[in-house]
Amino acid sequence: MRKISGALPKTIAVVRMATSAFFLLFGQYKIFGAEFTHGGFQQYLQGFIQNGAVSFYQPLLANLVLPHAVFFGYLVGVVEMFIGVCLLLGIWVRPASVLGALHMLSLTLATWWEPGQGIPVWRYFGAELDHLPLLFLFIIFFVADAGQEWGLDGRRVHNSKRLG
């Protein structure tokens, strides 16, 4: 079996921390900026419901999320802040990666048809370039257990081995 380069875990750790910056920015403006939670999120949802969401996802957005848009707007901000903090500190990276992957999958389902219907399939994937690469990063962070290198997950495991 081939040995993994010593640079790979460090590279993943740097990418993990860089990715955290996006989620910290996304989350903070949703939590602390009233323009998102009190109007902006509802507009996004209405666009997703009318033009973007895949058919089975539209009723969930229309009947569950939209009537409680302020709550869900804050919830999305809190989830993004949680993901950002976890990735930055390298703590609970696997649960945060699962949550991040589900969030990116949700956004993909909500925006899939935005390019229009009946167009070449590559246009749909092209329109999802802000969601799918992040989804793939979350999968990598999960599989690589990315909190082990330069993260509190690694220190916690190291300390428990030393004590046990």
C-alpha cells in the first residue's frame, strides 16, 4: 500500500480553515444582518419555489420553510456559523461536514432548475458551481477526518490516547 504524503493532511487542514472563512462570513451576515432574515430569505425562497427547486423539494420549501422564513433564515445562519467555527478550530469536523454536505445538497435541490428546463445538462452543473465543489470538499473533510491535523479533534484524540 502506498504511503500518503505528509503534505496532504496539512493541505487539507489549510483548505478546511480557508473554507471556514466563507461559512463564517455567510453565517454572520445572516444572523446579524436583518436584510437577510427579514425579507431577503423570503425572496430567495419564492424564487426557488417558482423557478429553481426540483419538483419534490418545492412543497417542502413552500409549505414548511416559507411560512417560517424568519426562523429558518436565522437557522441557516446559525448552521453556517457552526460549520465555520468547527472547520476553523478543527473540532467536530465530521459532524460539521455532514451538516455542510446536507446544506449544499439542499441548496442544489433548491436551485437546480434555475438555468431553465430542456437545456443541455452541462448548464445545470455549471449553474451549481457554487454548491457542488463545497459539497465535494465536505465529503473530503469527512473521509479525511480533517480535524486531526492542526485541529482540536486531533488534540482530543491524542490526549485520550495519552490518558488511556
